[in-house]
Amino acid sequence: MYYIGIDLGTSAVKLLLMDGSGKVCNIVSKEYPLYFPQPGWSEQKPEDWYAQTMTGLKELIKDVDKSQVAGISFGGQMHGLVILDENDEVIRPALLWNDGRTKEECDYLNEVIGKETLSKYTANISFTGFTAPKILWIKNKEPENFAKINKIMLPKDYIAYKLSGVHCTDVSDASGMLIFDVENRCWSKEMIDICGIKEEQLAKVFESYEIVGNITDEIAKELEIPNTVKVVAGAGDNAAAAIGTGTVGDGMCNISLGTSGTIFISSKKFGVDSNNALHSFDHADGNYHLMGCMLSAASCNKWWSEEILNTKDYAKEQENINNLGENNVYFLPYLMGERSPHNNPNARGTFIGMSMDTSRSDMTQAVLEGVAFALRDSLEVAKSLGINIQRTKICGGGAKSPLWKKIIANVLNLKVDMIESEEGPALGGAILAAVACKEFKSIEDAVNKLVKVTETIEPDAELVEKYEERYNKFKQIYPTVKNLYNKLL
């Protein structure tokens, strides 16, 4: 049988076809536009997601026996606000995870409602990217659209609805809305009231590996697949990537170097750090996880290479970098503001330490190191909770760079495991579909059989020591300049 994983990313939808043995049979990617109506705003059209998903699905399965397709599931960009009217038509473009327009609403939630109260209700505090402040922004700034809302959905769940006709979400993605009681895996009635909405406007919640329904007859006909194909709830992109990298169980770690950057730590116990610097979410394996999320990771290198250096040859830009641990140039990677651990939408990218002998390679190196240092900021919070992490998996576009992986291993002083397939959320979605369709006994059974470590990058003691000194300097820069950001905007 075949299982499809759909990764609804920020720049493209990635579709993966896996057979029952775990072999990846085909991968298709389809891009769509990203809109920035104002500085700090970020939107997409859900209709574009769906159109490109359907085009991609047809291409994905065109050369296989379509009667053998058994299940479809998802990974997807989190936190985005999709609002539908009474006819299930999209009311306005979706506000995305990296949209920073909701500072006023976040301040209201964190300061008036109170961080302690929010953490009690949802295990998290408000960040500009989260869904609850977006709902309040629509309520405050677009009341005519707020009045039309019949359903509130997340990005991947809109695709699940279009395929199945079911308004659904999963626990991991719902965790990032700030309307969800993470510890008890249900909607928070208190947060629903604070947002001024009704529970019936929210989707039905499933575990990530649960079947929400079959594809509709119309979809079955269009794709020429059986109408018995199961649509499975899926997970937020980071939880889905964690499934795809085998980061399940207790104390396992995964770093994702995508548009955003995350450090993901799985746990069988529910937990929250005292400052809510890390997100406390439900995991797709039925347990919990902690996550530090930086808004710009591989996108920093993309910006630096393509927009500033006018090149897409990333490897060439990195080939002359050989003074690891000795660079005097530092980069704060806050191009879209920052989430973990600073929670500051006004933060911006900052270079410091340049001199007349600073080279192009030094600047490129600073970008790569800045992302690694920022990931370590979140790792330090996890360490403060007594979590002892020795190694991590890695995935995402940035993980294709051998140099960047070496930097991360030594900045974080972790063994970095490469896996056979680095397809992340798309593979995680396919695995969730296979588990739901009883191809495997459980998530743990599936990842134990399917996820293979092919190489491990060991930290070098001398380099770790050099980067320790550099990190101690890096972490002083943000507190020194943070008050400038408000004055610069």
C-alpha cells in the first residue's frame, strides 16, 4: 500500500509517497507566493495552498497503481490563522506564523490577562506568531471579517478539510494556538472566552495518528484513487518532522533548519519552564514536547546569499570558511523579530564586529554561527530544567550544509546524527498515515523500523572550547542592543 505525506510549508508544499516498507517512492514540490502587505506582516492565500496541493498530488501518484493508495496525512506550518465563512469560503488571506502585526494584542494577553494566567490555561504565553492574538487582531482591526467567521482553522487543517470535508485539527498543531489546554489535550474554555469566540467555531481535535474520515467522492474522482483512502489528522511541522526523524519517547532531540529554526525535545512528562521561554506542546506520538523556535534560520542564509550577495551557490560561499571558532564578526539572526527565548517582534538582524579586514567569508560564517548561537539559547533553557541532552537529529534545508552541521555540533556541544531520509515533515506525515492504517503497531514501532542513522558528527573538544568563548560574547549582544530596536522601528 502507499501512504502520502503532505508538508504544507511557507514557500512550497512538499508531497511524499511512501510504500509500506518505508521506501520513499516519489517526492514532488510546488511553490506558491508569500505576501508582505506591510513590514513585519506575512500572508498567504489558502486557495493557493489547495491548488498546488492538488496539482502536486496528481503528479506524485501518476506512475503508481492508484488503487493502492491507502492514507494521506500532513505536516504543516503552525499558528497560521485561516478563517472561513458559513459557506466554508476563505474570508481573507491567512496570517502566517511569522507575521508580527499583533504586538498590541500580545501585550494585552501577556500584561492584562497575564502570563501566569495564560500559562495556567495553555502552558504557554503569547507570542506574535500564535493564533489567539491573530484572532484578537481580526476582532479589533477587521470587525467586519470577524463577524463573518464560522470556522477557525490552521493551514494544514484547511487542506485536510478540503480533502475530507471534516473540520479537524490535531493536538500538536492546536497546541500552538494559545487556545488549547496542552496538559489536558482539549480546548481551553477560558481562552475561548478571552478571544470572544465560540467552541463550535473551532475544529474537532484528534490525536495526530487518528483517522478524521475518508476523502470525498469528488476528490477520489479527481485523483482517480479509491474513496476509502483515509485522511489522517497529521501534525504541526515540527512534531511531524520529529516523527520523520524518530524523535519520539523521552529526552530525544531534533533540530530543524528550515525557514524557521527549532530545537525539539520529546518528553513523556508534561512540563513548563518558569519563564515560558520554550513552548510546551503536545507531541504527535501521544506524549509531550518542549520546543524553542527562532523565526529566521535557513532563511537568514537564503537572505544573505540571494538578496545581499546575489548568488544561489551556497556551497561556494562556504568553501573558504576554515577559521571556525575564531570569527570576530557576530550576527543576530532576528530578521523577522524573534520568538524563543526573547519574545520580541521588534528585534532585527544585526551584524557587529566588522573591521577593515573583514571578508565576505567572515560575514557568511557569522550568519551560520548566529543561527547556531540562537539555537543554543533555547538549549540552555532546556538544560536549566535538568534535561540532559547528549545528541540530536537534524533536518531541514540548512542540514544539507556539512559546514553548518559541524558548526552546530560544536556550538551546542552535541553529537549530531544524520538520518537516511531527511524529508522531515513530509515523511512524518506519511508515517502517521501508515500507523493510522495499521501498517505499523504504533509510532514507536514505525520509527524504530524506518528511521536509520547514517552518520554522526562528533563535537571537537578544542572547537567546543573556542565556541564556548564566542557564545559567551554572543549572548551579551542582544541585551545590550534590545532597547535600540523600539527606537529604530
